[in-house]
Amino acid sequence: MKYAEMTAVELKNLSREETLIVLPIAAVEQHGPHMPTGTDEIICTAVAEKVEECLQEKLVLLPTLWLGASQHHLRWGATLTSRVENYETLLCEICESLLNDGFRRVMILNGHGGNIGPMQISLRRLQVDFTNCQLMAASYWSIAEEEIAAVMEGECKTVGHACEAETSLMMYLRPELVDESQLKNCDDYKLDMLEGIYFCNDMFQRTSQGATGRPDLASATKGKELFSRIVSRLTEVFRRVQVLPLPE
């Protein structure tokens, strides 16, 4: 079920205890020389819509929030962003609209690394006032971590930025938007974790091309396999969390 395609009456008749509301969040930002700025929004929306198809009677999918917390990409240009503190509040306000309407299971499904901190903080802020609700958040790659790693050839086994995984997914979902002539080895990026310490550097400091990993190893075949595995895993997990006991 898609929230934006339902009437107020249809939404009113949904079970507030059993329905899982999913809010996909992403970003529009530079993705190196070979990928479109809407990469995160395109991938996250495709994944979310496919999962919704599998769980139609149990899940309500909100429209994807395309704006993300992307200030760390600004020096590369071609980036739209919200300030982190504003983004946290925006997520709170969207979720509050649902929680005040009585829904008790809300999942934020993320498709952009810069959103991880803000989405977690937003749920912390909300939980104080909605202690009897199931407030959840995850990036699609954190749920399907093992499934993604099994397909990757490069040293990086997860989703980075305009990397092997994202490029493969886009080559499968929207091949006309990928400039294959610009596919390069971008494995010279700096990690943001070293010896257990988080280093707060922006993407201009961390990357030489605005991308990470091995997009040169990407393929549409790999993207198709990734997409199938990710959707299958998310469907399995969402089906389980939908029946978890609600907090007292």
C-alpha cells in the first residue's frame, strides 16, 4: 500500500497496531564522474517499492524523502542538502504526523550514509514521547550486509559511494544514467574509522574523484543479483518486525 495513493478513509481504516509504516530517505548529491546525482533516491525508492509489492497488506510506503544530510559533499558541488540539525527535526516532524495519527510501527529505510546519524538521533528524540511505539531505522545495506558482501568482487564488501555496489545497482535499474566511459578504480579513498577512532572529514578530503571503491568492477548482471538479494532480505526482516510485540 502506498500512502500517497490512498484516501483518508482508507488510511483511517488501517490497524494502528499491525501496520508497518516505511519512510524511505535518500539524497541528491554528486556521485563522482560516472553516476547521476539522484543515485541514492533512485536505488532506495526501487528497493522500497519492490518490498512494498511483496508485503502489500502489511506495509504502508511513504513517498521517498529525496533530500538528505549531505553537507559533507558540498565542496564537490552538484549537491542539495539540509543542515544536520534541520534534517533531524524534519524526520521527527514527518514521523510525529504518523505517530500522532495512532500508528505504532514506523521504520525509516535509509539509502544515504550521511543520514545515519540524523535518523538515529531523530528516533531518540521521538522515543521520549512515544514510548509505546516501535521506532526503527536502518540502511538497506545494513540489513542485507551478508547478501551484498557475497556479490562484491572488490576489497570493499559493502555499499560505499558511487562504488561497485551502487554503480552495479544503477546499471541494472537505470543504465542510461551511468557513464561507463568514466568508470575507474576509486580505491584510494580514506576511511573515516581508524583504530576505532571516527575521523570527521568531508568527501573532498576523503576521495580524489568523489567516489569510493571499485566502480570499474560494476555490471548490470551484478546489479540484478544485488537487487534481488537486498529485496528478499528486507522483505524477510520487515515481515518479522511487523509482528514483534509493541513496547509496553
